[in-house]
Amino acid sequence: MLGRISAIRSLGVKVALGAVLASTVILAACGTPTAGGPSTTPNASLTACSVSSSDLAPTTTSKGTAPAVSGLSGKVAVDGSTALAPLFQAAAGEFQTTNSNVQISITPNGSGTGLKDVHAGASNIGLSDVFASEKAPTPGAYSDLVDHQVAAVVFTLVTNTDLQSTVKNLTTDEIVKIYTGAYTNWSQIGGPNEPITVINRPTTSGTRATFKKYVLGGATETSGDTLTQETTGAVLQAIKGTPGSIGYVSLSFVAQNPTAVSPVCIDGFKATATDIDAGNYKFWGIEHAYTKGPAAGAAKSLIQYVVSDQVQKNDLLALSYLPISAVSASAIAAHTPSGAPAPEQLTPLGS
């Protein structure tokens, strides 16, 4: 394992972005292998559901065109969620094309950092995969932050492609045992006799918080035989280069790298709008663009562009996000903490 870890770290995977409930019918016939050693019985549930990169492919490749905003100028510093960064990078490029007096910098460094920086005044917009209250260091610490909900992000478990024909579906119980260290070899769940390498995100990651809450059910991940990568892009590259590995990424990274990794179903359900709306697929989140106080100036205009039809019907879909409006009210409610402040509703740019 140490050799495998050294090899992974030598990849230099801190790359730029550059860019649930189990089906008891499926499981009843085969059961779940024990954690004690290799399974001698094939596990039919591993291939009972199959999802490919093409199933998760975007529905459009079109891009938006930002309108010019009269008299607008200044600098906008954006940082935070690596899962949301691709959408803001695309929108910022279009926005600056027609608003050349605005300079926008985007630093993907994790939801926790984004929230901390916007609260401290070090950035104008903090991107987050989770509600600010869920990352606040103390209760009420981020009460000065104003929420702008700009998209729904869908995440998927992915493995190295050496497992694409043998590990297509995992139950919640199997995932918990993999991430808590009870399972360390794929043979323990009826897969190939190959060590499991878990690629995780740091504790500041909103993606990790979403995974822990909605997939692991709050279980604490093991620190052994686990590699931590700072960004979603780094996770994808590490999994791509590590046989037997597993991790999680947002769909936008699968869409941009369709042959790099192999997506996995969870409890027989896919990372699709249909299964999300039905309440069957839980691994997704609301994407937030937080400002300190109500949005103002060029930062406000940028967010207004992100929520406009130009982005929501073009770039957002091309990057495999879902519009908030496309997710059922019941699903949104299930992913909203009790007592969360209502988001600020901005008039979309160009409306």
C-alpha cells in the first residue's frame, strides 16, 4: 500500500481544475459478504445497476452571452467550492468579455475556505456546496452571510476503470464499510481480489460534508489507507492513476473526463435528475454563492448573470449541473437544514 500511495503522490495530482435506500429485492438473493475475509460467493448486487459516463453526459454544449452592464467596473474575488468553480469560471469568462472593466479571480479551495474568506472580507463571493450554518465554527458565526442558491450539484462515486466491469453498484452499507475501513479488499464484497484505495477530500470540503451526511449517514471515515486530495480535479486524477481506487466527484468532472473513471450506482440508483426527484438518489447538494451582507456591485451583477437564462439554460447544463427549478420542492426541502435563512432572490441579468 505504501508503494501505491507513493506512486499516487508522485503524480502531482494537485492539478488545476482547467478546466438511498437499498433495493432489498436485489440484495435478498445474495446477501452482504462479511468483513472478515475474501468472499467466496459472487455478489450479484455489484452489477445489478449500471451507469456509464454517457448516462451522465450533459444535454447541451452551448454557452451563454453576458449582457453589458453600464458603468460597471471593479474587482471580484471568488473562492470556495471546487465542485461549483467550473460554473463560475465559465460564467466569469463570458461576463468579462462584455464587461471588460470588471476583473474576476476564482480560486477553488474548498467550501470551508470560501465561507471563511467571504466572512473575513478576503473575498467578495464564497462558493459552497453546503449551507453556511453547517460549516460555521460556532453557532451563528456566519449569520452575516447572505445565501444565493445558483444550482444543484450532483455527485457520483467513481472507481478506477479497472473495476468498471466488476463494481458497478454499491449499497450504502458497503460504502460505509469501505470508508470506515471494515472493507479493505474488493474481494470482501464479491469483487476482484484487489486492495481498496480510498481517495478522500479534506475536512474543509463541502463535497465531503455532503457525502458524509447523505451517504455515510454521519459515520466517521478511517484515516488508514486513505489518500486526501485538495480538489475535485485532483481526486479524479488520483483515481484515474490508481488501480482499485474509489472516490467521489461532481458530474461536471465526469462530463469533462468521460473515459477517466467509472461511475458507480448507489443502492441501485443513478446520479440522474429522475432518481433525485423521486427521492431515491441522495448524493447531491444545493450550490451556494454567499456574500457578506446583500450582494452589491460587480459581485451582484456576476451572480445575477449566473442565475440568468443565459447561464442556466446553457453553461449550467453543459457542465452537468441541475437548475434549482428542475429539482422538486420535496427534494429541496429534504436537503435544507431546519431554520436556514431564505436565500436572497436577485433579478437575473438581462430580465
